[in-house]
Amino acid sequence: MVDQFIITIDGTSSTGKSTIAKRIAKKIGYIYIDSGAMYRALTYYCIQKNIISKTFINKNILKNHLPSIKIDFIKNPISNNLEVNLNGEFIEGKIRTLEVSDHVSELAKLDDVRKHMVRIQHSLGNKKGVVMDGRDIGTVVFPNAEYKFFLQASSKLRAKRRYDELVLKNKEISFNEVFENIISRDKLDTNRSNSPLRKASDAILIDTENLNLDQVESKIMDYINFSNSNS
């Protein structure tokens, strides 16, 4: 590709957005930015600082902390991968817990949080050549992106995928806990007043229910290659 594009991949949790976005970025030599990891990093920070718990969010303290919360994607010299970095610390292995999952949607719906994150996301994507996944990337963050995709799958299948991931990481958890978390996050993400989860009108819908990762990647690449060859 001669020209540099922005590619957005939105969808509900555990539809494979992050994995597919990584694969697409690697295939075409673009930078992958996991917006979900950014919100998870902020959630992890808030848990560590006792800003959020099961019963409250201290919004005033959070607002005061936001300017000093630096989130970036930097190559980790140990893993050699581009990873989320919070205030100088690589925290990829600490943000994929159910505890973070239980709180991330509550934080993500706050106006101050979303404004802060969108500013960071704009700065990361201002040179294009980026694949970014999330829930509002094609609708709010980059509404003029050249390529937009929206992934979907049933809540039961998504819960099964997430449960299997956690079991592989030796997390002691029940399928019902994961399923309830998926349902809760879907409800919060789609009903929040600020930047709700929805498909952009010009996004390509891909149902991943009966597709493996290779098939989803192929569908997206076929569309990008076809559009690029006819532009």
C-alpha cells in the first residue's frame, strides 16, 4: 500500500477484535492500537489507587489524576511486542483480569475519561498507518477512517471464548461469572449516553459466530485489497 490509512475494528467484547486487528496490522505493516487496553490500563490504575471499587467511583479524585496518567504503546524489550504502557510500566499481563473487566465499562462511560482517551487516541493515529479496535473508534474517535469494520457474535459464544482464555491463564472462575460479565458490559456499553457502542453506518458488518480467525482476517483483507485496487 502506498497511501497510509486508518482502519477501525469495533464490536462487542470477545468478538476477536484485538486478535484480528493485530493480525491485520502485522500483515500490512501498520501500527496496532488496542483502545480497550487503554481503558483497561486506566481501570487498573484506578483499582490500584482505590479510586474505584464495587460500590463507588471517586470521580473528583479521578478527574484530578487524569492529566498525570500517561498511556502509550511501546515496544517491550522483553517480549519484543508493542504493548500498553502506563506511566512507564508495561502492564499487559495485569489488565486482563476479571476484576478489571468488572469495572472498565463503568469508567469508560464517564465524560472526562472518554475525552482524555480520545485525545490520546487522536495523537496516536494522527500519522495514519494505524489499525485501532474498540467500541467507538469508527463512530467517535475516527469517524472519517478509510476502512471501518464491526464484529459481532452471540453473547454465549463470546462468553465461551473469554472463559477459555481465562482458564488457559489458570484463572479460577466459572462460566456463569464470565457470561454475566459479558451481558453486563454489553448493557453498559450500548446504553451509555456518551459514545455508546454502535455500528457506524458505513462500517462493514462481520458476524464471527461461525468463522475462525483466518476466515475473519481473509474477509477484512479481501475488502481492503479490493477497495484499494479500485481507488
